[in-house]
Amino acid sequence: MPGKKSIKFKSLEFKDLDQIMEIEKLSNPTPWSIGSFIDCINSSYQNIVILQDDLLLGFCISTVNFTESHLLNISIHPDFRSQGMGQKLLDKTEKELTKKGVSDIFLEVRNSNIGAISFYKKNDYRNVGKRKNYYRLLAGREDGLIYTKHINLSSFVSISRFFLFFLKKIISFNRGY
Ligand SMILES: CC(C)(COP(=O)(O)OP(=O)(O)OC[C@H]1O[C@@H](n2cnc3c(N)ncnc32)[C@H](O)[C@@H]1OP(=O)(O)O)[C@@H](O)C(=O)NCCC(=O)NCCS
């Protein structure tokens, strides 16, 4: 359709790091270092970026640990917020995590981050606790709120997906890639 912008997803790559760092610095009061993102690429984390017509708009980093995932960072470039991009990215993240057998997602969010808290609540994340002084501020510290979401897969589907994911890892390890 003419004029319709195409949204795509891909895994984070080293060549994306300049754009990722720009978004991170505009999004996080105490931004991650480039080294943290490099560690994510070199790990088995799920690192998804969202693109609109090849322009990188945001990213979501999450760990995968058996049936649990820790959503470590999700950010959309400020120029593209409140346009449904974060929603698309979170939907894609959850979909890919469930394919890997994840049934429970955990995350921390700054106590003062009202926008992100609304975003998570809208997506059925519920507050299950607080980590005192968890986050650094430019001056001082602030609490982190712990949110979690259970993705309602039947246990059979969840276990099958986990074993399939694990099997693929073993096969690719044996093939040396
Ligand atoms: C949180 C974030 C990823 C949301 O991305 P986004 O593209 O702006 O969100 P969307 O436009 O997809 O919003 C989806 C829903 O989330 C909620 N929401 C998102 N931003 C909100 C805000 N600032 N205030 C209130 N609700 C908000 C709304 O309910 C919205 O649904 P609606 O459009 O039907 O009202 C984005 O604001 C961001 O990058 N923030 C800075 C980084 C950050 O704080 N990350 C979270 C760290 S834990």
C-alpha cells in the first residue's frame, strides 16, 4: 500500500551499536555502556530490534533461562514513542520468548517511570515487589518495582517448546555454530 511504512524485527548486531547507544542515552537516566550491549550480543540473550523502513527505532533485551525470562531493557527512540512501537516490540518479544519455552517474565522498573509502569500494566504485568535503592540516579538512588507476567501456555506446549529450543542449541553447538 503506498505510503504505508513497513515494520520489521531482527536480532541486534554489532553494526547497530551506534544507533542503539543513541537511543539508550536518550532513554535511560543512567545509560548502559556499549560494553553491556556487546556482552548481550555475545550471550544467549534474546536481543530484538524494531525497524521502520530500515530505520532502527528501538530494542528489547531479555534473558532466557529455562521457563523464565528477565526483561532487562526496552527502549524506543523518543521521536517514535506513543505510536504503538513499544507495543509491537513487546508483543514480538513475548512471542519469541514463548517459542523458547518461557512462561514467566520478570522485570524491574524505576519507581518514578510512570510511562513505563502504565505500559507494563496495560500488558498485564503485575507488581510483585520492590527492590530498595535498586537504581542509580545522577544524584542518589531510587527504588525498583518488580513486575511479572505469566504467559498462559499449556504445560505440554511449554515443555515441548523448551525441549525443541534446547535440542536446536545442542545441534548447532555440535555443528560448531
Ligand atoms: C516504555 C516505552 C518502551 C513504551 O514505548 P511506546 O512506543 O512509547 O509505547 P506504545 O506507544 O506502544 O504504548 C502502548 C501502551 O502503553 C501505555 N503507555 C506507553 N507510554 C505511556 C506513557 N508515557 N504514559 C502512559 N501510558 C503509556 C499506553 O497504555 C499505551 O497504549 P495506548 O496507546 O492505547 O494508550 C517507551 O516509552 C520508552 O522507550 N521509554 C523510555 C525507556 C524506558 O523507560 N523503558 C522501560 C524501562 S523498565
